[in-house]
Amino acid sequence: MNAQYILDWMPLVIPVGAIVFIVVIARKASKIDAEK
């Protein structure tokens, strides 16, 4: 893994990671709401 390879993939990985993070938080929030 060299630095250039990481820099090339960063713009693709960040949005995907952000979407996955939001989905996980949303599911946890919906589970909490469902338990009430």
C-alpha cells in the first residue's frame, strides 16, 4: 500500500463510508424508536 494508491481511493471511500455510517445510525435510531 503506497501513499498514491491511498490518495487515489480516498475520494471514493469517504462518501461510501459516510453513507454506511448514516445508515447504521439510522437503523439504531429506528430500533430505539420501535422499542418504545
